[in-house]
Amino acid sequence: MEITEHTPLFETKKSRGRLIYRSFATSLFVCICFVWIYRISQIKDAKGEDGKWVWLGMFGAEFWFGFYWVLTQAFRWNLVFRQPFRNRLSQRYEKKLPGVDIFVCTADPDIEPPMMVINTVLSVMAYDYPTENLNVYLSDDAGSQITFYALLEASNFAKHWIPFSRKFKVEPRSPAAYFKSIVSSGYSGDSDHVKELTAIKKLYNEMERRIEDATKFGEVPKEARLKHKGFSQWDSYSSRRDHDTILEILLHKKDPENSKDVDGFLLPTLVYLAREKRPQYFHNFKAGAMNSLLRVSSNISDGKIILNVDCDMYSNNSQSVRDALCFFMDEEKGHKIAYVQFPQIFENVTKNDLYGSGLISISEVEFPGADGCGGPLYIGSGCFHRRESLCGLKFSDQYRNDWNINEDYHFKEANLKELEEESKVLASCTYEENTLWGKEMGLRYGCPVEDVITGLSIQCQGWKSVYYNPPRKAFLGLAPTTLPQTLVQHKRWSEGDLQILLSKYSPAWYGFRRITLALQMGYSIYCLWAPSSFATLYYSIIPSLYLLRGIPLFPKISSPWFIPFAYIIVGEATYSLLEFFFCGGTFQGWWNELRIWLYKRTSSYLFACIDTILKLFGFSDSTFVITTKVTEEEASKRHEKEIMEFGTSSPMLTVLATLALLNLFCFLSVLKNAVLREGGFGICETMVLQVLLCGFLVLINLPIYQALFFRKDNGKLPGSVATKSVLLALCVVTFFSFA
């Protein structure tokens, strides 16, 4: 019996092939060093003063690439994979499972449709977990009556959906996703199931129609407004930036007439919150919303474990709560764990991942590598937290959480009305004044990627984190479906990460001696996304331009110095392709990933750097850009066919088009000279790497050339972008050719 009680609730396995990879990485680093030596040793032979500066620029770019590659090895050196044992958890703790508070955040009903939001809410309400221990909170930072109405409708539908999910072990438990999977799989089951499925589908369709009508007309039905007292809280509502705290407990055990499903079982607690907003108070975006939820939930349910999900990331696995608890409740190691991070997986990614939105190298390789260095980053969604660590508790070796103590989830003597009024104060604008909230408690303020600095702060307080990527993905969300949306999203991420590097939370000094060196290096990978733009831009422009002058910037084939360049190119390309295959990708997906890698570095990251510099000098204010979850029908069809969507005019697209055309003009000029000039093909001996680089940049930009000159649909590049990019590229090429 003693042995059974101490059987681990999870196991950790190290990746195979580590010795092979480390040998390869060592050989690649040796070649990188040879490239650096080559650049330094050849500077003196560069032609003229301009030649030396160009050569120094090449050395600077290659030094950066090498340095950055070394950083990336921190998360590839020691991958670990976790496996929880839910059956052991049930045998040991089924009667003592802790309360779980689930936070769902939304901010704009126009960009994040209410139907999408409530499908996420319903999916987490239907977890395979004791419903009396589940508490779901929706934070609506727009304070929208339509969203509240949708949640009210969802609270009624949940009385039917949760018993149906429980009875038939439904997966996934988002109604929309489940019904879609039934249609696509052509399901046929027993007569009872079909009958109940038809009934529940009818209820869902009726709810959907009511919510869609309210969304379309922008107002709540009069009968609903009169029926529920919660709508009266909008009487003092001025705008989404100026209103009182709106808080309504829609489902709770203390309301005996509205707390059970159709089978008579208790429903999870369900709470709507729109925190107070005033124009004169900075609201700290999602971090402020999360901290309000932390305080309000502590007064209503006070669950020991907190899960936060974005409103577009529905639960795809009803066992996720139990999976996470296996880590927290393990007797030997569980007390050290502050949070369990699940990957962000997107259901609308195309087969070949046109926009690289799957980020599969991060979820399948880098985060398991981070887990081997002390724990993954907190990425803002799909993360289970220990409430105490999120609220600022520092880890100590003496810390233990006694899961054997039964919690009293309904410890408040106040009735629901009193409980609501008490909780509203906790979400007021002034509550955090002269407190540690946002500094040492809750999510940290001062950065657009509040999740990353919060996770880093928790790890620096001595806690560990765990990454778990289950076979059946825990959460599924929506990725951007156009190139502009993708670039804007990566600009926001890279800008926020760069701000971390320049802030007091920089892993270089904030994490010094608090976390492992490997984890510091790993955080720096993402913090240095934006500065990588300059080296990439240099390599995308200068070698191609110097082809026009016939000046080689790389060693010729017959030179021994050619070998390290060739080894790095072939070795790194082969490894990245094999890694992509290992992660479940395709060859075309790998090629698309390379393209988006280039586009991000030459546009998103560049503008992230520029905006960060402007903010440092006070010329720009912080903003939080929400990625739209709504796509036009024609654009969706093109996305399904993997046709790249441009469609709008923006500085980032102008930069990409100009770079693509510049390399095309340079490549065509080289081909012309090779054909028309005597001995022109001698360039294959002296400048082969430059020609290959320019040719690669032309080949990978084929979608841009198609969008500029051949496509007729609305997803093409606008004429204004085509005109500007052609003129800019021609001016640069002409000036460089004759200067």
C-alpha cells in the first residue's frame, strides 16, 4: 500500500538521438567559427573603403546569425517529454480534487464573435471533472450587452449540453466543433444517441439564431432584457471605456432554482465580469483583466488551480484538467510546479501551413527543450496555474500543499446579491493603487506580452513549470488567415519581447542566477526576434546588389573557405527539414515556413524595432492589437486552397514587395550578363553562393510576383503597392549599377 501511494503521478522521458544531434551541432559551430575567421582575415583584401565597410557588414550579419544560432541550441540540447497518469490520480485523489477556476477573456465582440466566445465557455464548463469544483469566469473588456446576452443563453443551454457530453463522452466539448466533426465524419450511432443528438442540435441552432440576430441588429431582445435583472447594470453604461463594474453570477449553488442541469446534477459556477473602466485610468489590457478576475474569483470560489484560455481557444480534450493535476498533485515533485503550459494549436491551419501559423517547431521541439532547462515560458493561454504562485508567493523548500484537506467552496455566508456587490469593488479602477498588483502580484504590467514576463517572474521566484503536449490536443484556436494579419500578430509579439529585453525583466539581468543559464538563453531567443531583422535585411539586399557590380562577397568554389559555408548551408537546411518532418510537417510546409521566416524578419520584426525605438523616445504609446477572428468568405476559400492573401496596402507589404522585386531585377541582370557577355558563365566559379542566395530569394518570393502581376482576385497586392515597390526597386538597382 505504501508503494502505491508514492507511485509518481507523471513520468519524464528524455529525447532519443541527443548524442547524434550534439555531435552535429558541434560540427556546425566549428564551421560557423571558420566563417567568422574567414571574414576577419579577408577584410584587409577588400577593395576600397566602401568594400571594407561592406565586408564588415557581412561579418556583422554572419556574427549575429552565428550568435543567435548558439542561443537556439539551449532549447535543442536537452528535450524532455512528460506523461501524466490520470488513473493513479483518480485512485488517490478522486474525492479530494481541488477547485479549478477557469478564466476566459474577450475584448471586442466585433473581432471576437459572441458565438465563438460561448463555444469556448461551454467547452470548459463540460470538462470531465466534478462540476461542483469547476468555476468559469468570462471577462468582457468591451462590456458588451450582446456578449452578456450570449453568455446568458449559454448558461441555459449548458443545462442540456453538459449532461449530453457526460452521457456520450463527447469530444470535443465545444458544441460547434462537435457538430462540425459529426458532419465531417458522417457519424451513425444507436437510435438513442441519434435522437438526443437531434434534440441537442436543435436547441443549439435555436440559441445560435437568437445570438446571431442580436449581434446583427446590435441589441438584446426586449423579452430577455425584462426577464433578467443583469441588464439593468448597463443603465449607467457610457462606453466600453467608461462604465461601472458589471458583475453577474449566472450559475451558482446558492441559487437552488438555477444551479442544476436537466438530470439534477450541479452545474459549474458561471460568472460574467466587465471590470470598471474610466478614461483617466490606464487599464493594462489583458493583464489588468486577468488580475481583476484573480481578485473576484478569490472572493467567489477561490479555486487552488487557475486555467486561463483565450476566447478563441476552445477545449478539445475533456481530460486536460486531470492531466494538469497529475503534475501539481505529485507527492515528490508537484509542490515545485507553478504552472503547466499546454501548446497553442490552431484548427484552421492548412495542410501545408501557408502562413507558418502552426509554430510546430516551437510546440514540438523548443518548448520540450525549455522544459528540460527548468520550464517553458507562459504563453498567455492554455495554462494551468497554482493560484498562490500567480498571486506572488515565493517558493521555498518547506512549501507543501496538503491536498488531503477538503476545501469549503462555499465558505461565504453572504447571499448571491451581497457576494456580487463585494466582488465588484475588487474590479474597480482604483483598487490596485498603492498595492503590489501588477508588480509582484498577479500578471505583471508594463509590456504587451504580459504573459512572458509573468512566467519569467514566477520562475525567478524559485518555481518550476512543466510543458505537456498530449496526443489529443488540449486546446484548439484560430490562426490568422491572411498575410497582413500574420505580420501584424508577429509584430506585436516581437515588439513585446524586445521591450522585455530592454526592461527590468530582461532575462539577461533579471534572470541572472535566478534561473539556469540555458533558460536565460532560451528566453533571449524570443527577445531577440526583432533585432534579427537587420542582419536578415542586410543579407537579403547587399549580396544581390553586389552581383550587379560583379564583386564577390563569398569564397569561390575552389577555395578551401568554401567548405564551411557549404557545410552550414547544406547541414542546417537538411536538419531543419528533418526536424520539420519529425514534427509532422510536409516538404511544402517547410518551404512555407522558410518564406514566412523571411517575411517576418524583413517586415514584422523591422517595424517592431522601429516602434520600440519610437516608444523609448516618447514618440509612440503602447497599444494592444487584437487579431481578428472574422474572415470574408472569398478570402476563406482562397485560404483553403493555400493561395496567399494580401489584399490591403500597408508599409510592411510594400517592404516585402520591394525586396522581392529588387532581388528579381538583380537575378535577371546576372542571367543577362551570363548569356550575353563573353565568359559570363565564369560567375558560377567566382560568385556561386551570391547567385544561389539571390536565386533562392527570387524563388521563395513567387507568391509576391503572382500577387503583383498575375492575380485578378481581391487577395492580390493593390496597385498602389505594386507601383511604389517597382519604382523603389528600380531606383535602387539603377543607382547601384551606375554609381
